[in-house]
Amino acid sequence: MLDGEYMKNVIVRNAVVKYEGGPLKLENTHFVNCTFQFQQTPTSRDLGLQLLAGGSVNFEGISRKDAAHAGLWVPCASTHF
């Protein structure tokens, strides 16, 4: 489970990697021959795009719940701007 992890200069091999969209920091992290199981969240989608780009992964994610708690994200009543 990646949620809550901080990984730097790590190679993850032959693993089932699960992520639910929680806080996460990856620096120079590589995933080799892994299977990914992600919940459908914006943060998971962003991480998935990083993984698909290939090579070393540098990513910092925070869940909406944690962002809201930290005052960094406020839900909008309307999606029209």
C-alpha cells in the first residue's frame, strides 16, 4: 500500500502495488514488473500518468480529505466557471 509512504531512491520489483489516493511522496522511485491496483481518485490518476511515462517516478500526492483538512482544497458548489 503506497498511501502514507515516502520512498526515495527505491526500486520496487515484482509487487502488487495498491494506492487509494492518500498522501504519498516518491523521489527517484522505479517500479519494475509490478501490477497496480488503484482506487479511482484524481491523485491516483495523476500517479498513473507518471507511471505510464516510464523511468524514474517523482510524485507528491495528497488526498482531497487531507487537502481540505490542511485548508488547501475547498469543494465547489458548481463545476461551471
